[in-house]
Amino acid sequence: MLHSLRHYGEVHQKLVTCVRHLTTTEVSTALRPFYFNVHPDLFGQYPSQRAINENSLKQLSSIIETLQAKRWTKPASLQFYLRDKKCEEGTFRLIKIYLSERDIREAVLTILRACDLPTEYVDKIPKPPPEPKKETVRINTSNIDFSKVNENDPIFGPIVMRQKINEAKEALKLRNWLVKNYQSALEKLEANRPLREEVDRLRKKIAQQWKLTDVRWDCGWNVTHFRGCLQSFMSLAEQHPEVMHVLKGRTLVFAPFTGISLEGHIMLNSGEVRHNWLDLIKNVRKHDKILFRIPGFEKSVSQVLRGIKVGRRKFMPKVLAGEYERNLQQITTSLSDYRGRRGFPKQWPQSLEEFEIVVETEAGPLMVSPTGQFIVPSSLPGFLLVNFITTNLEHAKEKMTEYKNDKYIERSLQKQCMDEFKLFNLRKDDNITPDLMIKCCERLLEKKIDIEQYLNGIHLNVATYYSVLSDGVVCIPWNWKL
């Protein structure tokens, strides 16, 4: 092997040196004054500051562990609240620490200096000698055939691995991927045409027979599974026609759960037995009683929050009417208690009617949606909700304006792509917001010459991944590369 290496390049001996880094105990001792100043227990009466310090300490712990293991870590910006001892109780100083060091010693010094804490302890610890400059091994690989070299080879393994990574990256460029999968997608789409026609026929028949407004599929499974659900429902309806009159004027949805949605749609779990479907249909009127009460509970939330609109996310996780009613009651109680004790901030406008709030389950997110809605979990305490709205009023207003503009641009670009590429259909996943769809469509049109022959007749779905589904739907990431 050494003889072979000499043939392709010169091997230089590497100098290996033992370098002394700060030990775990030394790091802990050096940062003790810092921990005493930012420990969350010191901020028990101030939950906002406590939460920020807790989160930043978790990140810092991970960074220190990575640096001590001598692994590379991304630069990070951390925020900490320190009590301002010179001022009155409840006054804090916000410290921002930017850590980009690759050495644990320098990272510790950066933290201490940012907080105006002494560094004598670290300064007294001897610095490690500088690592000698390593000579690199230069090997001419241009004439070597790596096709039979194992990636675990101690010398040429990394080169083989790099080649495989580069090949994989090339394969995931849009044009290359379409060239490889275009014909397969067309064949699957054509093979599923009779199935799609059968599904359309069954949907129309069920809707007409039971005077339904619509029959929908909202389950993520393929069209074969949808046909099976339609056939099962038809069989059920023929066996129990006496209870099907309650379907008149409703929308029937095959979904991941059985129940009545907030919109009043009849949801049937596509994976359940038909007996459970029948139980729901028999009890639709009971569920409707809860549904009829919901506008009153939404109005209560609006009244306690200065006329804010109570809405729902377009892609809000499906929830049953009874559960949603409890969520509204919980958030109303929390806000009423807060308003009775403190009152709302003076900087709030007299009316919040131009804003919109969406109340989700206890485990739901706390965020401003891409459409500008305040998304809040029903378990959120009143003071945290008020603080969140105060902080994000302007941000929500900007998002609302952006969305109003983007949704019209998105529709226009989708139609343009459908026409210019002669697509069979164009849709997107629920997590693709209008701004991402706009970027994707604009780039498709910009690179039309390179890709149009591989999109003709395709059922295209914009997502975050590449795939050809069993029914011929072609999924591409919105941020594809050519």
C-alpha cells in the first residue's frame, strides 16, 4: 500500500501533539459566577425572563458539550436576563452573547466578559501550546478507478464517499430527476385513469342519491383507498337507508377521525369499520346541538378581547365540535381573570376587530401564522397571551397585508404554470405557504426552456421532497435546484 501511495504522491510524516484543553471541572468552576446570575430560580416571579434564561441555558449546555468533545458547532446567539443590582426590584439587563469560537477556553471567556464577570480563574490556567501546522498528503486521483474501492477503505474511503455524495446531489437536481422519472410518472398516471373515473362516478352517485353538498377525501391515502371507502359507504347506505336523510345538504368527508367538524361536515374515519360510521350518522342531531352553541362561545372570546375576530386556520388540525367548545371556554376564563385583575396594556388599540385569533388544543402552537392570525393553545395563561399579542401586533398586521397580496399572485402564477407547461393538475402540500408557492412557480416559469418537455401532462404537487406516488402524482420540493 505504501508503495502505491508513493506512486501517486509524496507522504509527509504528521506530527502528533498532546494539547491540553479545559477540563469539565475547570469549565464548571469558571462559569459558576455566570450561573449564579442567570439561574432560572432567581426569576420565579418573572416567567417571561425565566423562560428565556431556561431556553438559552439548554442551548449553552449543548454548545459546551460539543466544544469539549472537540466537534464543530454552528455559531449561536444567546440571550440572558441579569438582575440589575443598581436599580429597583424587577429591573433586568438583557445580555446577548454571540458564540462562534471553536475552542472551549475562548467560549468561556466570551461568556464571562459579556456579563462583566471576572476572568482571573481562566487566565491563570496555562494556555495550550499552538498546534503545529500539519502537512497535507497530496495524491493524484485522476487516473484511479474507484468503482471497486470500498467506502470503508482507510485511505481512499473518503474520496469514494465524496464521489457518492456528489452523484446523489446531481441526481436530486430538478432536471436530472425529471429526466429519470418523467416516463414512469406518465405511465402511472395513465394506469390510474380508470380508477379516477370510477371514483368520480361514485362521488357523484352518492351526492345525488343522498342530496349531499359534496363528498371529499382528506386522508392522505391514495385514490385506491378512496374508492374502497366510497364502495363501503354505498353498501352501508343501501343497508340502512332509513337513517341517511340526515345527510341532506351536508358535506361528507373521509378523514383521519369520525365525528362532526367545526364546519358541520360529517367526518368518517377511513380506517374504521362501517358500524362506527353508522353510529355517528344516527347521532348527527346530538352533535349538531353542540355545533349550534359554538358561535356563542366564539363571541364570548371576541367580547373579552376587544372585538377580535375568532377564526380558524385554513389547515387547522381537525377537531371535534365538543373539544373545540371546551377550548373556547378555557381561553375565555383565562382572559376574563386577567382582565379583572390587571386590564389590557395602554398601547393596545381600542378595538382589535381587524385582527384574528385561532384557539387550538392545549398542545397547540403559539405563533403568528403566515396569514397574520394569532394561533394560541387554549391552555395559555392570560398574562402570556396578552404579552404575546402586544409583542406581535405589528408583525400580524404585516403578515395579513402580505397574505392578501400573495394569494392573488399565487393563483395567477398557478394558472400560468398550468397553461404554459400543459400540466394535468397543479397542487401543493398544506405546509407550502403562498410565498413559497410563488417562489417555486416563478422559478419554474423562469427555467421553462430547460424543463417544459418533462412536465407536459404531469400531475404536479409542490412539497418539500421528491417522489412519484403510486397514482402518478409527481412531488417536487418548492426550493428545487436545476
